[in-house]
Amino acid sequence: MSVTLPGPTLGIVGGGQLGRMIGESVARLGVEVVVLDPTPDCPASPVVSDQIVGGFDDPEAIRELASRVDALTFEIELTDPDLLAEAAADHDVPVHPDPDTLRTIQDKLVQKEALVDAEIPVPEFVAIATADGLKRVVEEYGGVMLKAREGGYDGRGNVPVQDPDDAADALDEIGGAAMAEQLLDFEREIAVMGLKGTDGEIRTYPVTETIHREEILRESVAPARTDDAIVAEAESVARDVLGVLDGRGVFGIELFETRDGEVLVNEIAPRPHNSGHWTIEGARTSQFENHVRAVLGWPLGPTDLVAPSVTANVLGDVEETQSATLRNVDAVLEAAEADFHWYGKADVRPLRKMGHLTATLVDDSDAGTAGESDRDALLSRTRALRDELTFISE
């Protein structure tokens, strides 16, 4: 297609931090953005053209969004794929990734079964219906991660279970349909941000190391501190995953690197992902800009590494919900190697993602030759900067 400016209008279901960063990334390209989100003055609202206030599964709101845009996408998996497909068809606008992909991703059990059918390696897993069934699986696997099949995010909906006697309480905490996945003694968690464009074009960003605590991503390191064989295998697995999914855009592919040198798929997000936030400063084209380019059918931007990067998430360090006022930001702003991103959320809750900072390693050496010790030092520096930030008043 021939690209002309001013650009088209993109509709996004969801107006959280991902919608905000998408809007920031494409304003300079002349792309207008309208978001749909149930929260008035959602995080994306200050940086996009307009917000439709409505639920992610509100038929009228989704139809209104489709009527006002040239293409549709989503930044959250809670929308109804049937409504999205119907609205897109009624108003003759494309929607990417494909709603069929969203259907597959929304249910973690269906997602895993689709990967197995494609002979893509995953941890052992099983559907769970009863506490007794979970007890037997915990005994067989020696420990599982119990996952809500639908709706979980940022560690919510994931409960580690290592004692069979905890099965009933774990199922109560999940509160719905569940699956159990074998707990792995993995070497590290890694991720690949995959990109699908027109005519089946596929690109990947450098393999990223992801560091979690309490099932929540705390830091990411790019490129990952692992060996070349694992990097090659992770990229190969990611490309196989992309072959299973329909539609264009960015896909966050979370992986395990086992101590035996295997690469197994953990979960997939059909959208930009927290693991790829470093690409704003650390890659030639950010995941957010490339997602929009792909959805619109525009030429994809290069995904090459510009500089080794570490991202640290800023989480709510409070004990209960309160108005969000972040303190001690000066040190981050004064750090020459750091860039800060504030998500614009009015309230802070315990462990809620409120922003992130990314530090890049820029010196006279080639970005691709920076050693593991350099990334170790950058990780320590980034953590120190992040840890000075607080929502707690003295």
C-alpha cells in the first residue's frame, strides 16, 4: 500500500498504559488514535485524540469505535472477539490481530492446546476441575502453577501450589475454571517480542531476560544474559508461535529457559507487552510503533538493538489504595542513562504498575558486543534508581 499523511485513525480497545504508549509513539507519524475504556480520563486519554467511555464488551461502544476509525486493534484481552469481529465487518474496517487469535489466547488451556497441536514445546499442563484432581496433579508433578484459564494478568490468577493440602484453598483463590502447569526448575525466564506484518512478514526483537517476583515482572534485560544457542532456539520457537497466530501486530511471547537447555513457551500476549518496553529507547523502532505499522499495513520498522537496556517497573509500594503521588523522582531525571515513563493512573494500589524507567548502556563499543558484566552493572544501577522512588510520604 502507499502511505500518505496525515495518517489514518486507529481505534484501540483499552486505554491503559499500553494504549498511552501506542498513542505517544505514533502521534509524530500523523496517526490519530481513539481509545475505548470504561475508566473516565483513562491513562491513554491525555495523549490520544479521543476516548469513548464504555466497557470492553459493550456492543454499542465497540460499534461506535469501529464507526470512527480506519483500523482496529486492542491492548487488553478482555474484549469480546465476536463483538470485535462483527463491528469490524459492519463498518468494513480491518481488525488486527485477528479475533480468532484473541479467542485462542483468552483461554490459557486452549492456548496451550493450540501450541501442542503445532508441536511447539510447553511445560506439562492439565485442566483442573476439582480440589481432589488438583491434589493428584500436585503429587504427580511435585508442584504446579495453578492458573485461571481466563482473565489473569500481572500475577493475578496465578497461584503456586506445592503442597497437596493447599489444593482447595488455591482453587478458591482462582475462583473459576483453572489449569495446572508443572512448576519448572528453570534457569531464567526470557521473552521474544514477535512482529507480523503484511504478506506473512515476520521480525523479532532481541531475546529479552525477564525477572519476576511474586509472579509480577520487575525488570527486563536486553539482550538476555544467556548463550547463543538459547538465543537461537528462543527465536526459532517464537517464529513457530507466530506461525500459529493469525493477524498482524506485535505478540509478546514469554518463555522458560530450563536448566537442561530447553526453551518452553509460557504464555502469549497478542499485543505489545511489558517485556518489550525497553524497545522505546533500546531498539531502532519501538514495539508500539511497529504494532501500529503492522496493524495499518505499513512497512515495518527495523527491530535492531540500539543499546543494551534494562527496564525496571515502578510498582505500588503501598498497603492500601490511595491517590498516586510519586516521590523522589529527581534522581531518575538527573541520571543521564535513564528515561522515565509515567502511566498517569490516578490511584496507586499494592503492586500496581504505575510507570517504568529504562536505562541504556551507551559507550564507544558496539551495542552488540557489550558483555554480561556490563548488563549486570546496568541492572544494579537501574534497580537502585527505581528503588529510590516511593508513593509513601515520610
